[in-house]
Amino acid sequence: MHLAGEQWAAYFRDFTVSAFRLETLSAYNVDDEFDEYQRFLAGERPPADLYYGWLDTVAGHAAAGRSMQRVRVVSRPLSDYVRYEFEWGYEFNVKAGEDIRILDVTNRDVELPDLDFWMFDSTAVVHMNYDETGAVSSRELIENPDLDKYLAWRDLALSESVPFGEYRP
């Protein structure tokens, strides 16, 4: 089942314990990031009071005791987009309460899938599908997922990664 709009938003609003994200692409094509990304490429630093709605989502869940975790898979040299995410996104997400970890696979073989997914409350899995430009083509709720497989991938990604604030490429 493909998710969009309110159906997709409900997963972020209604999870009760945890949300986990595995990110694997070297770059994403996100329309509402275009201007900021161009500013980053031009050498601008983000404003100290940078705000975007995701921060409210994260802070609300953190305040309620719900966990939001993300493992970002990278390889060196870091792509411009990953460096942008670090500076214009992750710094602020972490301050809001998101647990972001970095898994550097440079010269390493870590047995993770070559796919992006969200897992909510360790029971619902949504594959994030992208086109050749890195734009989201669909969000696919996996019916009857092999939860042991996704939990093992999550646990491996978490155990092999380091907290964002400790990562030094």
C-alpha cells in the first residue's frame, strides 16, 4: 500500500514508542530544501535560529518520552548533500531530541540492505522509494514484513554507528 498525505502523516503523529529511519542514499532531491541547499553550496552557514516543522515533531515526541532514531549511512568523501544535511539539518534535529547516528561504511562491509525505510513501534515498516534523481517516488507500507529481518538491520545499524556529535570524517 502506498502512503501519502494524511495516511503518511499519521505514522509520525500516532506512533507510541519509537520511530527508526535508515538513510542510505548519498543525496536526496527534496523540493523544499532547494534554496537552503543552494545557500549551503554558496558557502553560507545556517542561521542560528533555523526553524522547520520537523523540529516540532521531534521535540513533541521527545517530550512525551518517545524515541526518534536515525542512522545515516555514509562513505568518504562525503557528498555535498550529506555535508548539507549535517550542517543545515542534523545539528538542529539533535538539539530537538532526535537520536541521529552515523554509519561510515568507507572500507567496511556492513550487511545492510541498499534501501531506505522507516520502522514505527517495531511493527510497521515503510520503504522509502526514490527515482534516479533522489526524489521520493513512493512510500510503501510493507504488508506482513519479516520483522526479525528489519529489527536485525536496525540493531546492526545502531551498533555499528556512532552518535552524530562524535562523528569525525
